[in-house]
Amino acid sequence: MSLKSIVLAAALFLSALSPAYADRTPALHFHSEQEAKQHCPHDQVVWVNTKTGVYHLKGERWYGATKDGVYVCRKEADAEGDRVTRNGQ
């Protein structure tokens, strides 16, 4: 089973549990910035803190630096329900 299949299956499972998850599209998560750039060459790559669902932009303090996090395409992060940091760090 591919990673994409697993992610989609998890999204379907969550949507069945709660309507709050129904309209969220899971983003593909990458462990390197380069992998994310290859996946979405025309989108901005962000660092998502997977515990909080908050993402950080390149150049900000926590970009690539939180303990639990992954690189994601910004449009996919937004569709997944993640949000940009409020304090710019």
C-alpha cells in the first residue's frame, strides 16, 4: 500500500468519525524541503508543526525546527486545515 493510499484511507476514516474532518484534504508530508519542492514546484513549501497544525514560512524562527514537523506544500497545508503562525516566528 502506498503512502498516498494510506493518507487517503485515514482521511476517509476520520471523515466518517466526525463531520469536522469531512472537508479536509490530507496533505502529503515530506521529511526534506527538497522532496516537498519537487512535489509542488509552483507552490510555497512550509514547515508544519504536526502537533499544533500551525505552519511556518521559510526564514521564520521555527521553519524546519520544531520537534514534530514536516515539510508540506502551502496550498495542501491550507486544504488540510493547518494555519499560518500568528506571530511570524
